[in-house]
Amino acid sequence: MIQSVKKFLECEDGAVTVDWVVLTAAVAGLGLAVVAVIISPMSDQSESVSTYLESQPIEDTF
């Protein structure tokens, strides 16, 4: 029984999986943080572009 417990504690097969889960969660969190920071200025910029485009006259003659 003691040998089985020692063998279980020395086994590192799942350690890589845990590392990948942590790294993936960190990348996803970083992506969400970037989106949260960028979304307000992008909204303001798109409103400026929309206003400019709406103010341009449309010529329908050649």
C-alpha cells in the first residue's frame, strides 16, 4: 500500500495538462482585458467615422 501511494505521488503525467489549463486561462483573461480597454475608444472612433460618412454628399450623375 505504501509503495502504491509513493508511486502515485511521484507520477507527473497530469502536470503538463494543469500547466496548459493555467496558461490557456491566462491568455483568455489577457484577451478579455485587452478588449475591455480597447472597446470604448473604438466605439468613439467608429462614431466619428459614421458621422463623417453621413455628412458626405452623394453624387448620382456621371
